[in-house]
Amino acid sequence: MTNLKIFEKASIRSFFDKETENWYFSIVDVVEVLTDSVNPTDYLKKLRKRDVELGVYLGTNCPQIAMVNKSGIKRKTLAGTNKDILRLIQSIPSPKAEPFKQWLAQVGAERIAEIENPELAQARIRATYKAKGMNIILTLNLAS
């Protein structure tokens, strides 16, 4: 199943793999949106050369998936899951990427705090379910 995701009025091609139950997003489209690059493919090539670990990561973890490009032609493009896209964002030196980097830092800090104090994780889960209109009763066995 293919779909377009809209980010700040820009389209990011996506594909849902029913077998793995994962969404994949066009890496070039993400680069284009976050950098305003005239040639996002070249930008990505330069980025991968500058950040060798990123290049290896993307080459190892990101498959080529056939998606329809702006010309209406279906071509294989490098695609990544949410995790892969978040890794990519970390390497993009752009003001548009900064809010995502700040969010990642915040979420990371919160999860570390939850590891240190599991009651924080329970409170977050309760708040999430409550916001969705669901009730949940959590118990934590700290005796083990």
C-alpha cells in the first residue's frame, strides 16, 4: 500500500509493508523537505560521504522500494522506517531539522528518567490511554 505523507505542504512518499507491518518513507523526500535542497539526491550522497556511519547505516538497514516519483514513474528509491528516518535527521545540519532533534533529545531524556523511575513510565502510559479515551489499570511488581 502506498501513500503520501504531508509535511509542511510537501509530500513524502511512503509505503506500508503488510508482511512486516512497517511504514517506509522515501529518504530522498525527507532530505528534500528538511533541507530545501534543489537536488536532494546529491545532498544525500554528500551527507553519506561526510557521515560515514550514516552511509553504512542507511546502506545496511534501508531497502530500495518502488515508489512513484514526481514524474509519475515508478522507480526504486531508498526508504526507511521511522527509526531510520530519525537516524537520518540527526545528521542533517538544517534549521528545519532542529525541532526534530530537540524532540528526540526530550524523548530520550524522558525514557532515561523512566528507566531510573518506572513509576514515570506508568504515569505516561496512563496519560496516553486517558487522552485516547481509554481506561487502564497498571500494576508493577517491584518485588522481583
